[in-house]
Amino acid sequence: MMSISLGLVALKWLQVTYSMITIRLMMGDDWLRLSVIMASVVCFTLMSACIFQSQRSKDYYQVSTH
């Protein structure tokens, strides 16, 4: 359940990134730094979802697999 939630949050971050880059482009501002930062945020969120896939973390957090 946690991995699914974090995956959905990553998708939301992608949507926010697209909106912010679009605004930057319309204003004529630099967008490359923004895209690198936001890509890092998305990657961090997805890596957080991967943590909950290991059996050790499932045992530690007592995640039910039903």
C-alpha cells in the first residue's frame, strides 16, 4: 500500500514539474535547474517506494501481504 501511495505521489510530482516548467518557459526564465531539482525529487520518491519492497522492511514495519 505504501509503495502504491509513493508511486502516485511521484506521478503528482511529475505533473507539478510539468506545470512549473511550462510557467518558466512562458516567462522566458531558465528551466534546466528546475527540471534537475524536480527530477531528483521524483527519483527520491520512487527510491523510497522501493524500500518497502524488501522483505526485511516488510517484517520490520509488520506489513500485511494479504
